[in-house]
Amino acid sequence: MLVDTRFNALTHQIIGCAMAVHRALGAGFQEVIYQRSLAVEMGEKKLLFARELEMPAFYKWVQVGTRRVDFLVADTVLVELKAISELNDSHHAQIINYLEAYQLEVGLLINFGETSLKYKRFLKNHTRT
């Protein structure tokens, strides 16, 4: 089985920024506070990103609507944030569906709502890493 490592360096940087935010703020804030703080942290690290980006959603290569994503980093990594007590399978399905709909290869699901930062990396082939 081949492992796709093309995005490892970038996703590692994003996760590092999220860890810095979680270390500073801990759990308990609304998602928007973490989103704004992560934007500051990624800006300091000189990562190229768009926040709350309106992106087209596709079905069978036809644009069927739009949705705002929390972050699109370097035009390649979708970052979806949560500030909830626990991630579940519906959150995993959400990001997998976003990757398909937005025609992206890799996504990060990051949860600031737990005592320790939780994150999962998803590849378009539906593999969680």
C-alpha cells in the first residue's frame, strides 16, 4: 500500500499552529475565537491561506452550490475547525464529503473543544491518518 506524503510538511505546519493556539487558549471558547487565533498563528508562520472562503461545491463535475470553508491553505489543504466536546463519525463524513465536493485532495479536521487538541488528516481516497 502506497502512502501519500505530498502534503505532510504543510499539514504538519498547520497542526503545529493549531497546537500553539490550543496551548495558549485551552478549551472553552467559541469556534470563531479559535479560527481568528489560528489565522494569526498561520500568518506569523507565513502560510498562505484564505479564511471563510466561499468555495464552489461540485456534483459529477457540475457546480451545484457554494459553501464557506474555515480555511483553505496554500490552495490545497481544506481545514475545518470545531470547538465541541468530541468529534464523531458525522464530522469525519462531513470533511470527506467536502473534499469530494470541492475537488480537493487533503483536509484537516481540528477540534479545539477537548482538553487536548484533536485532529485528523483526510485524503480524498477517504483514508484517515
